[in-house]
Amino acid sequence: MSRLPREKLRETHCLLSLTAIRASPLIFFIQVFYAWRTASLIQEKTRKRLSLDEYLRIRFHSPAWMKNAMDLALLTLQRREDIVKMKFEDIKDGYLFVIQEETKKHDTGYLKIEIGQQLGELLKRCRSDIPSPYVIHRRPIRKKKRKGDYHWTQIGPEMVSRNFKSIRDSQVGMFDDYQDGEKPTFHEIRALG
């Protein structure tokens, strides 16, 4: 759904409310002010897409678990929230079963992804010497009980974003000409697929 520019929204709202001026000037003022205020809150997405070269440079400087997360996002086109919740027990009969958190309530977020050669090799690489039920995992610096986590090796979606951002920003000259809101995030990996 496309949004109207602020001027067009004001114009349209004013035309529809001409009868409201005669009925009550105060109500008309409130309606126009509300329309203007709402239009001022609409912001266009300014984040830039991630190029394959930028992806590869960020991946090169990433730790093993982050490389796995980036590759899994690229091959499955899933969100970071769904990537970090994938478990090895979700792999059955040559398929990776994914329950997408964002669309689960609509009964449309249940996916059956065929495990091809690339995805199969990635899932083998994700198995490490650390016993973890999660596909994307790591050995923490120190074990501590965290609220809401199921396993001590589990990685949260915020950690994926923070790590991606810190690696992206550490690359000298890679995104210097971008403002903070324009720099690509982990989510932009999905657009490469």
C-alpha cells in the first residue's frame, strides 16, 4: 500500500472535510491537525541494500557462528528471529521445517524447505563440538542464566544484529559515505537471495 505525500494528504483531507467547516470549525481544525500530524510521522525507508561484495567482506571478518547465521539467512531467506530459533530437530526427511514467528498467528508461517547440497553442507558445518539443539549457536564467554532462553548456547536476535553492525562498522571506508539510518542491516541479506 503506497502512502500519499504530506501535501496530497492534506489536500485530500481538506476536500473531504469541506462540509465539516460549516458544521463545526473546531472539529474541522482537529481533523486537519490530526491528518497533518499523522502525515508528518510517515517516514520512508532509507536503508540501503547490501551488495554481494559487501556481504562477502562482512562475512570474511565474522566469527564462525555469524558466518553460519549469514549463510543460513541467505539460503533460506528467513528473518533473524527465525534463524536463531532453528533447531537440529527441525530437520526431517531431507527438509528443514521452519515456523515463522511473524506470520505464525495467520497460519501461513509454516515452511518446508528442501535441503539441497548447499544447505546440507551448511547444516553440517553448523554442527560443532558444542552440544546444542540450535543450528546457530556459540560457546558464551561465561555461562549465565538468561530470561527466556532455552539453552546456554542459544543466540538471541539482538546479538545477531549487534554483531553484524559492529563488523559492518569496523570495515574502514566500507560505509563511511552512508548515514546511520542508511547502513544495511542483517535483514538486508534476505534481499540478496
